Amino acid sequence: MKLDLPTLSAVFVQITAVLGLLLLFSWTLNRKVQALAWWGSAFLLILTAIGLVVFQEGKPTTFILLVANSSLALAYGVLYTGCRVFNGRQPTWLSIMAGVGLWCVAFLMILNDTAARLAIMSGIGAVYAGLSAWELWRHARQRLASQLIAIFLLTGLVVFNIFRGVSGFSLAHAFWVEGYTQRGSAQMAMLLATFMPTLAFVFLSMAKEQIEYDHKHAALIDALTGIANRRAFFEASNALLAKRAGPVSCLLFDLDNFKGVNDRFGHEVGDHVLVIFGRVLADHLPRGIFGRLGGEEFAAMVPLGAAEAQDLAETIRHSFSSVGKIVLGQRVEVTVSVGCVTATQSSVQHLLRQADAALYRAKAGGRNLVATFSGAES
């Protein structure tokens, strides 16, 4: 099959323009995924770089090569920055402009050395593509299926740039009129015209997955304290009980005299007390199952025996009373009562009912206590 390079070049330019605008349009619909704006801008910068070469008659001038490759280097920097932003990390001017600066300085020294210019530009592209792949792998907030595909594609872009620098294939050859007679140039143009839409599609898929994850995450997180809500606690607890063969302990927490705290100091202080207790649970159960069941009631499900669970409850009780003495400048001195129960075969609902019976005994005993369920309480 004979490939018509002029047609492929025009199609490539059009595709790149559409993809860049599509990514930017998707960003306007989902402003929380700011990476889409960076990626869309990167595609438009690639459009600028290739367009300067394609639409010039004859061999590109030195100035066109300088500007076009500067745009391409900037596109790589913006692409990498988009990956940083996607992972919730801040963009930096150094990461964006380093490639452009290196290219401009090097260009002045190797003005008439085509091979050196190609090697440096390929090196810039390979480094940025590698950093982008590493960013998505090393700093990923969560593992997304499409993110793994993006890492694969970006790694392929590293290989392409290395091949380009070693073999001497120039993008200018693929899109400038003197390359129209080169069969390899047409094939490379076809490859790029396939790669670009694939990468854009994967970026859009990543954004979609991230939005879905955030929505699911929000549905399972208590908005005030930032810890698991009742639904998430039950889901995680049921999963633990289903796979756990040994003893499991349920700890039920209820903040003492919480209504009085709200009445005396106001709801702002009361809300902050709830946040403080959520942090205490997170500090003592970094990988445990815990959550806010509602109001001032919290629960935890831990794979511990009775004695260890009671020790843990005592530690949490003491820690909360220590850090909750002063809240927002007010001397509050909050405390918590805890009910504990341990079983090897039970349901979440049954354990919570038994822990609640023990909690009632802790309240009746004067509050700021840990009580363990006994069979007589059933």
C-alpha cells in the first residue's frame, strides 16, 4: 500500500487540533481534572510545532526549526506537568521550561549540525516521556486501569525518541516536502497519526476513571471528619468478617456529654471535637477499619483478641482526653466512653448490638470508661 505523505501530514495536523480542543473542552466540563487542560495545551503545542513545518513551502528555515522544536520541547514539558497535576502535585516552572531552555541554548551552539540537533531534541523528548511515565507510576493517588496503559504508551514514546535519535529520523523529514519521496517517512507519519489519538483517548479515560473514583470515594467518606462513613464501615467490616478465621473485636465509641459541648461552646467547637476524634482513630488505626456511624458515635473493627482490643480502646480513650482539653481556644476537656466485644463467628450488626450493651455500662459507670461485653448482658 502506497501512503500519500502530504495527505497524512494534513490529516495528522487536523487530528492533533481536534484532540487538543477535545481535551480542553472536556476540561471545561470537568474543571476538577485540571490535567485535561495541561494535556490539551500540550497537543495544541504539538500542532504548532508540526504546523510550522507542514505549512511552510520548501525546506524549513533555521528560525522555523528553532521555534517549531521549542514548541515541541514545551509540549513535552506541559505533558509531564499534566501528569503531575493529575496526581495532585503542584506544577513547577522548572519542569515546564527546562526542555525549552536546554533546546534554545544548544541550538545556538549546534546551528549547522543536524545530527546533534536531532539527538538533543530526541533526548529532551525521551527524558520528559520517561518522567511522565514515572510520575504516573510512582506518585499515583490510586491505581487506575487506563493509567497503566498511559504508562505503557509513554514508555513507548521513550523508545521512539531513542530510536529517532539513534537512527537519525527527523520529524521534519516526515512532514516537509523533501520527505515525500521517503517511504519510511510516510510510515512514521502514519504511526504518529495513530499514536496521538490513542494517547488522547487514554488521557480522557484516566479523567473519567478519576471522576468515578472521586464520586465513589465521596460516597464512602464522612464529609466532616474525613474518615469512613457508616456505609463504608459496614462494607469493610463485612469483608473482614467474611475472610477472618480468628477473633475479631468491635469497639463502639460515644463522646461523653457531646450535646452539652454544643450547647455551651457552639456547633463550631462541637464539629472540631468530632474532627479531633476522627484524627485520633486514624492515628491509632492507620490501616484499620473504623468510621463515624452518625452524630457523636464512632466504631472500629479490628482483628484482635479481647485483651488486645481493650488495651487499644484504653489507649484511644486516653489519647482523646489528652488532645481534647483545649479546642479552638476553649477549655472543653472532652472524653469518650467505649464498649468492646470480641467474637470469632458473628455479624457486624450483632457485634454492634453487643458493643452497644457494653457501652451503656460504661456510660452508667460514670463515663470516660472502657467496658467489655459479657454474655450476661445479652
